[in-house]
Amino acid sequence: MPEIMVETAFRERKDYLMLALLNSEEGLRKKIYSAEIHRPGLALGGFLERFPHKRTQVLGQTEMAFIQSLPKEKLIPVLEKIFAFDISWIIISKGIMPPSELLAMADRKKTAVFSSSLSTTELISRLGSFLDNQFAPTITVHGTLVDVYGVGLLYTGKSGVGKSECALDLIERGHRLVADDVIKITRKSVNYIVGTSSELLGQHMEVRGIGIIDIEALFGIRAVRLQKRIEVEVRLQYWEDTANYERLGIEDKYTSILGVEIPLVVIPVSPGKNITVISEVIAMNSILKIYGEHSAQDFSRRLTERLARASTVQDYLESDYE
């Protein structure tokens, strides 16, 4: 089960979330188990039957106004019921200072309480982005990821099939490298995935016969990008005479990565075949499909209509005796 330390979140995103620790550092050793965020209004009101205590608890102006309106003799029982659960951490928005009773209770339960100067909406937005990224499903694959005309093409295939060489040729033509050899793929939502390079490799590439080259140093900053949505997998295969390769492309093929389906194009590689130009066509054809234009299906439809008209005319002429 994915988890991160409260201390890690605090150290890495202290400035981004504008956080200030209000109580003991003991609470930094607790763990965050979920990317979800909760505002415990109902819990403060006494309804604790389905209190999602494992989520990050955000107290906005409304929750703090309710807490500050309670006299001490009523506030303490409310806090005792809340802190009876093992809460990972609490963040209070708009820089509002909580009553001393809340901080004392949090210290006893070793729960970190933070203040953020951000508005509640902005805090939840930034916090949600950070936690979603931390808890997003991730895998590492062997391949090459290139941005071609704004379309993320993921090249896969056996070692030595020509993935890096194809990417290098595309870079020469003005396209951009995202990652080579080791690609970290993260599912950002239920319908799209994003690829990045490993921290160690960065925008370096291995070219057999030359060795490791630095794409940014050789071609400039415009030749690389840090991440890209993966939209098409281009699977390179050595040519086989007995294999049955796609000729018409009427029916799209798909592959699944981290549960997200993306189009799959299988390209047979043979001496003299220009994979670079084919890659540009794949990217442009993908853009056309996004706009509702499917060349193969449109051609098939027009051909069917033309054959139907020709058959009708032929039937008419054969029955015409004038």
C-alpha cells in the first residue's frame, strides 16, 4: 500500500503549500496513507460513524469558526472524539491560528498540525495535485518516448531494433525527446498516462557505436521536454515474411498500460525503411482522429458507396431497352 511520511510532504512542499508547523515535530513521523482530502465538518458536529480519518484533514474558515465558537467545556469533548482516531495530519487554511486546546490534544496524540496562508480552495487544489502525484500508480518500461507534433509516441520493441536511432532522427527534424531507455510512466487519471525520464538518465541517450550522448547539450533546450502524455504506442518489430501486418487500418488496435487504453501501431522494420517519416504520419494521423477524421474508415465508406452506385447503374443499364 502506497504511503509517505508527513515529514517528507512537509520538507518537499513546505513553500508550495506555504506550511508552518504549529506543534511538536513528533507528529512528522506519522504516515499519510491516502491521496484523498477531507474537511471534517460533520465529524466536528458529532457524526463520526463514517469519519474518513486516514485522509488529510483540512480545516477551513467554516470549520475554524465553529471550533472557535465553542466554549472550553464543549470544545474539549469534541476534540477528544476527533483525536480518538489516528489522524495523519491536519492543515488549517488562511493562516488561522487554532485554540491552544487543539494543539495540546494534537501533541498528546502525536499528530502534526500545520497552518497555511493559502485560501482553502487553493490549498486543496495544490495539496490534491501533490498527493495525487505521490500516490499515482507508476511503472517503469524499456523504450523511448518522443513528442512528435505534440503527440507522445512511446516506442517499444526488442533491444537493437532501432528505437533510439529513430528518436535521434526525429530530434534532427525538430521533434523533442522525453526519455530514452528507461521511462517512468504514471497514471494521472483514469484515462491518461504521462511519461518522464529517470532522474539518473535525464535526457541522455545510448546510441550503439557512439555511446552515451547528451541530447540537451547537443541539440539545445528545445530538443527535450521533461514529461509528456503518452498517446500512442509504436511497437517496432523485425520484418517477418510470414507475419500478417496491418494493410488497411480500418479497425484500430489498442494496448493497455496501467489500465489506460491507448492506440497501438505495429511497424515492421526492414533495411531502408524510413521509420522517421512513418512516425510523423502516425502522429498527424492521430491528430486527425482526435478531430473525428479517420482516413481508412472514410476511404472504406466512400469505396462502399461507389460500388453500391456502380451496381445500381449497372442494373439499370442492363434493364434499359430503349
